[in-house]
Amino acid sequence: MKKQNSLEPGLMQAFRRLTWLEFFIMLISSVSFLIRPRFAGFKFSHIWVIPFDLMLVLLILYWDWFQVRFNKVYFRLALILASLGPILRFYYTTLLRVNPQLDFLLILNTPNKNIAIPLDFININFLLTSWQLIPILFIPLILISWQYHYKQVIIYCFATASFDAAIGLLITHHYGIPALGFLAVIFVRTASFLLAGYLVTNMMQEQRKQHADLNIANQRLIGYASTLEQLTISRERNRLSRELHDTVAHTLSALAVQLEAVRSLWQHNSSEAKLKLEESIQTTRAGLTETRRSFQALRASPLEDLGLCLALKELTTTAAERCGATLTLDLPQTVTNITSDKAQATYRIAQEVLENIVRHAEATQINATLQQKDNLLTLKITDDGQGFDLSKIDAAASFGLRGLQERAELVGGQCIIQSLVNSGTSVIFTVGV
């Protein structure tokens, strides 16, 4: 029998429980021979002979030595004993019903004339034995169908039928008992076992296929989760980079230039060098303040506490006060049906644009509008500052503008930047809601 890669879950436990159940039934059946008057002369040793095969099966199933010694074939060995043992046991008990004084080793040497019971009674007992074997042999059939393929089920059905027929024909021929009846039972049993085995193996194959598909799906989910984790980490790094580039990077860059000037002036013009040094200290403190504000803003607590519209109002008002510009604000009372990630992106883009206005635009007028129309949310921020030429911006500015567009794309939106030198800048962010 061709075995699967491993025993199916629960198979050994079911095998052990069913064998214990059969063992106790057979033990009770053998003890019953002692209390029936018709079986006078029944030997006490027969009590242990009857369930002997079941004791061997239990020994194989529970003793670790068998599993180590026979390795992969120990389960098949237990199945063989559980299949062929009942056939010998049931024919043996049938002969004991016919003649309780039969010796276990001399059954076939007992001549016909020593049987004092009518042959019709003997034939009925053999038919009864054939029917009783069906539920007993059905147990290993289910186990084989559970663990193996249908080819092994066919081998089991014909092997047990052949062994059963050979033992039965040997005994019936010796005692002159008609064999047609129990052969018919064997035929019916084999046909029904083939059908039952076919159904069980198909069911198990479908279950194994579903289990394999589930494992593949789980592996894919693990891969997707890992990819998503890496993507989330990458996005978070980009977000932090966008948040900090206008504070830490700009502060350090300005500080480096000022310190270079201090070093150049230190030997020739110490008073000017001290002024530059003081400017450097002020730049450092201002950069520290901005960096702390950036760290605090990473959580976007105004957005969480106030909602998008009020948070934008507070953000634009604060930015206008910082650069001394006049603010024109057009915001709705509330925005409906917007997801948290899109609200977060809208707030962050406004924060980045306003920060650029405060730092670089030298604007006197800031206009900010937010509109929701036809499932489309539009944020527009304009200023009348010095503007810039998009084709000639440096790498640092390009990094900031690229960050705005990346943030918009992450939520399926679009960010359009328009600017001319000395004509101000306009940033329009649109996203579906």
C-alpha cells in the first residue's frame, strides 16, 4: 500500500479507540462461552485466544518499539492484523460453537463423525459469521480509505475476500458444509466495500486538495503580509523624510554655511565673526524649535481632535501669522465620506505647502479653499510670493515637490503645482471621496 507523506490527523487516535472497542466486545463474547450451558467443556484458555489478534494490534499501536523498529510499515502491519485477524477469529469461534471441546491446533483434524450437531445448524453459524465480519472488516476499510488511495482499497477488498474464501472453503470442504451461502455474503461484502471505499477516498482526496489549496493561500497571505510590511516601512520612511527635510536638512545646511563664514572671518574680522556666530546660534535654536514642531506634527493631533476643516483653519491661520501675510480662507463646515488616510494626506499636503510659503515665498497674501463636489475633494492654496521656475529648481526643492506628489498618489489623488518667478505659487490637490 502506497502511504501518504504522513498519517492523516486523528487517524491513529481513531484506530486505537475502535480497536479497544472491538477488543472489549470480543472479550465479553468469549467470556459468554463460560456461562452458557450448551458450551460445557469450553476451555478457559480460549478466552485469551479469541481476542489475541486484537492484543497484537494494540501492542503495535501503543508500543514505541514497534514504531521505531518497523518505522513507516508499522501502521500497515497493524492494518494487516486488524484485517486478517478477525477472519481467523470468527471462523474459530464458529467452530467452537459447533464443538466447544475443539483444540485450537487440531481443529482441521477433527473428523466429521465427531460433530454431533446437524449440518444445517453449522451452515447457519457460518452464514452468521460471514455477516458478522462485515462491520468488523469495515473498520480497517475506513482507515485505509482515510489514509491511502483507491488502489489500496481495491487491494484490501480482494485480499480480505480471497483470504476469507480460502479459509471458509477449507473448513466447509473438511466438514461437508455448503459453501454457496457464505461465498455470496463475501461477494456482497466486497462489492459494498468497493463502493464505500470509493466514496471515502474521493471525499478524502477532495479534503486534501482543499487543505493544500488552503496552505498555498496561507503562504501567499504570508508573502503578501511581508510585502505589505516592507512597503509600509518604506512609505513610513519616505513620510518621515518628507516631514523632516525642510527642518533638519535646511537648518543644518544654513548652519554649515554660517559656520564656514565664521571660520573665514575669525582671523581677520573677529567682530563680524562673532555676529555670524550669534546668527548661527539663533539658526540652531530656530531649527530645533521647528524640528520639535515637526515631531509633534507627525501624529497630526489637530486632525484627530478637530477634524479636517477645523484643523486646516488652524493650520492656515498659524502659517499666515508666522509670515505676516493676509489670509483668505474658504472652508466648508465639514467634509463627508472621506477616509482617514485621505484626510491625513490632505492635511499633510496643506501643512507642507504652508511651511514652504512661510520659509521661502515672502508672500503677503495667502488664499486657501477646500471644496467637495461630485465625490471629489479639492484643496487649493495660492500665494503672491516670489515664486520659482519649475524647470530650474534645485535638488532640495525638487525633493519637497516630489514629496507632495508622492503623498497625493498614495491615496489615489493628484497634486498640481503651478509657479512663475515673481508671480506666486498655486498648489491644487484633488482626490476622490
